[in-house]
Amino acid sequence: MALRLLAGRAYSEQELRIKLLQRGYASYDVNCVVMELRERGYLDDAALCRFLLDKYRRAGKYGKQAIFSKLRQRGLPAKIVDEAAVSFDYYEEWEYAVKLIRRRFGEDYSDSTAIIRYLGAKGFSRAAILQALRHVLQNTDF
């Protein structure tokens, strides 16, 4: 059953445990299966974290805070998520914020409050929001 689940998509160890427990498997059996899958390399939370981080970054729709929230929601351990945070580049975050502002607001940047709320809801840091807003208001080429 666990292999069939993993064939469909990648799961974190916690997600797989929950799925198997919900399907009625005993806790001891679930722990044994998860340990065996980890040893064989079918479950790797660190690799899954790197993959998802790269996926969310390439999508360019979310800020750092939203991305790490999504990673924690997937049941990835805090230690692994914190290690991934080190690789997140501040420049890259405000760069994505500029693209979102242009996509959402076109050339009308008159309502700064709406832009700040929008980017805040997307999980961008305050520093990235202010830098992106400053950038589009100066209307420099990107």
C-alpha cells in the first residue's frame, strides 16, 4: 500500500504515516514500513524539501514565509525546513515580488496599501515588499 501511495506522488514521512494510519494499519507496522522505505531511499524528507522549495521558487507566486509555511504543512521536520531557509536568497524574493506586482497591478501603482496587503498575503517579507514597491515606483527597468 505504501509503495502504491508513493507511486502517485512524493510524501513526507509524516504524511505517509498519517495516510497509512487512516487506512487502518497498526502503528507498529506503519513505523516499520516507514523505516524500511527510508532505508531503501524511497522516503527522503530532505530531498523532498529541496524539491518543493525549488518548485515553489520557480513558480514565483509566493514569498519566503508562505513557502516555508507550505513546507511545514507537508509535515517536513522543522530542522530540515530551517536548513532550507539558509539557501533562500533575499534578492530573489523581492525580484519575484516585483513580477507579481506587475502581473497583478499592471502599470497602476497608485494604491501602495493594496500592493503591500497583496504581497503580504502571498507571504513576502516586509523588507522584500518595501524593496519591490520602491523599485516599481521608481519605474526602473528590471
